[in-house]
Amino acid sequence: MSGILRYGSYIPYFRLDRQTAGIGRGERAIASYDEDSVSMAVEAGRQALGDAAVDTLMFATTSPPYAEKLNAAAISAALDLPAQTRSLELGGNSRMGLAGLLLASELGHAKRTTLVCASDVVVGAPGGARERDGGDAAVAFVTGPDDQAIARLLGSASTTAEVLDVWRLPGDPFARQWEERFGIEILGPVSVDTAKRALVNAGVEPASLAKVVLDATNRRDVADIPRALGLKSEQLADPLVDNLGRTGAAHAGLLLAQVLDTAKPGDRILVLSTADGCDALVFEVTDRIASGRPARSVAHWLASRRTDLPYNNYLKWRGILPFEPPRRPDPTRPAAPVMKRHERWKYAFHGSRCAQCNQGYLPPQRVCVKCGAVDKMKDEPFSDQPCRITTFTLDHLAYSLQPPVISTVVDFGCGGRMACELADADPKDVGIGDQLEMTFRRFYTGEGVHNYFWKARPVR
């Protein structure tokens, strides 16, 4: 058998108040202007990895930053995975997040340890259902043999259905959806049948399920499952539609992570995702569950938020609303040779430390200015190290979709100083001495090339 060894989640800081935007009640999670599905996958992956050693990386998304380039390569570099790591991508359908978890769990039978990252930035036409009901987030799971699993995979079932439900052509800015009644007629019975077959395959009775996670492109596609299985209301997991929104390929996994945050040993969980068919997985929580939980739960990310994002700012961030750009030259394309030469600094945020006097340096250096040693440096990761603001300034002239840019100089507790941008912060709340942590972001896109690096943010 195989299962989940560790997991992690990530929900962006910003929320769009649906009532303020005139699209309903509650709020939806919004990726910042400098976030995308890759950067959010890195954040979830950092939460999940811990000290786990993985040999395979899977990335599932319907909103890849590059249509033709291995997006997983940037995730692998930022997480400092070995170059020998096998990388795969799944896309084209929001069910692929759960499908990736299923595939990775089955790889555990072959003694392979896999990191599965599912992440999406869900964009809908202004005023439409997808804009109202969507959300942005990421989730990650480490899977492998079940002798170390916190949740064993007991059984599964899948169905593939050729149905015109949700689709988007290359170059289309928004996805489209057929009349809901048509999808329900096809995918409703498919969902019920797949759930029943998964439970039979796992040898589990519906009444013994502690929680049931139901995810679908249209919630009515899975509405008959509770009645068909005879489930009680307390068995149904919170779908997080009011304070998050459906997060595309990440959503089924994110709801599973929410359940695992409070699950007890022996709990059995049915997870189902419907889109162009259906995947259903049945897990049993083990007595190792506490060891695999991340430092930050889904509830923690939901509570850490800012809710005053103006609707026009959201439209500007997604490229929907035309606006006058900053009166500065457009960013130039970052050079491939330079990025490759400095890959561990740029992606994995590795600095250096002098082996003679223990002084830390960011970016990495050859000569120690403290003791004068030459080529006595050792490589060291700084991405998980806390830091504090030494000084800062507000730059109203820099090229940014969220002016002013908060430019800071930060000192790391373990030694080392650098100048960097501050993300997810209100300029009026920034002060010298504030505690910060590092976060992986997309700095800008220049001539069709995404430029990723690290920023600091207030501790969430």
C-alpha cells in the first residue's frame, strides 16, 4: 500500500469582497500581482517538504505561466530539488490536481517518493459565475510507501466522460461553460457511480466515513452523492465557497488538507473531484498524522488576509482592465545565461557563509569582508530563515502594479543582509524592526520571459 507522507497548503493574502465587487456575498482569495500558479506551488511545496527527500515532482494546473516550457522546472529549482528529480505536468482540466495525487500514490507502490503540487489562478469574465465562485490557492502532498504514511490510500475509482462542460481554447482569456442542466444530466450519475465504486474498491461503508470531500466544476454535479450514499450532514467537509472560492486544480486537495488538519487516527475520508469525468479516492488516517502536518493549517491561511482590495485593482492585476502603465521603460527580458549561472541564488535563495569566521552573505560571495578569507565559503540556504527590517523607503516611481514599492534592507538572524522588496504589506503599517519571512514571487515579465526571485513579507 501507499499514501500521503506529508502535506502543505497556501492561500494568498488578498481577498476580494464579492459584495463590494457586485458579484455576490462572501469573499474569494486573490493571488497578488506578483504571484502565479508556479510561485504559489512553491509556497505550498515549502510547507509540505520538510526534510523529505523526493525523486519525482508533479505539477497540476489549468493556469500555467508558460504554455510551452516546463513550469515544474522553476518549482524544482526554487525548492532546491536534485537535478535528477523526475518532473511531470498535468493540465487542461481542474480534476488533474486530484488525479496527480492518485498517480503519485500509486507510484508509492514502486517505492517512489513524489511531491505533488496543485495550484491555480482562476480568472473569470467580469460579473460571471467563474469570477464570483473561483479562488486562487495551492496545495502540495508528499506521497510514498505506506510504512511512513499519515494517510493510507485504501481504494480509488475513476471515470472519463467526453462532455462539453467547461472549456477554453488556446488564446481565450476566459473559460466557458455549457448550460448547467446538460452537465448535471451527464456528470451527476457519473459522480455517484464513481463514489460508490471507490468505496467498494476500498472495502469501506459510507456510514464509516469521517469526512467526505466533494469538488466539481458545478456544485450540482455532486449534489446527489450525500443522498445516494446515505451521508449525514456532519460527514460533509466544508467546501470553502464563502471565504475562499473554488480554486481549480488545487481545490479537492485543499479541502483534503483542511480535513487532515483536524483528522484523528482511524478516520476514513472520501475525496471526489468531478470535471470531464470523475476521480474518487478513499484514505485512512494513521497514528502518524501529527508528524506530517505543516506548521500552517488551511484555517491559518484563511485567517491571515487583507480584505480591502479594490475591484479595479484586481482587474488590473489580471490584465482585464486597460490602464496607463508607469511612465518608465518596460522591463527588459532577463538573460538566460545569467539566470543559469546564478540558479541556486535566484531560485533556491542560497547565500554563502565564511567557513573561518561564520559571517553570512547575500548574495553569495567569494571574499569575506570580515576576516579577508578567499574562497573559504560554504553554500547555505536562507529561504526559511527569519529576518527583520533594518531600514526601508517607499518608491512611488518604480515600475509596479501595486505602487508604492516598499524597498527594504533586511537583516537575517543567522547573519547576512540584503536589499529586497516587501510583499503583502500596507505601507502605513511598515516599521523598522518588523519581523519578516521570505516568499517566492514573480518579479515581472519582460519580453515574454517570467523573472522569478524572492521577496520578504510580514510573518503570516
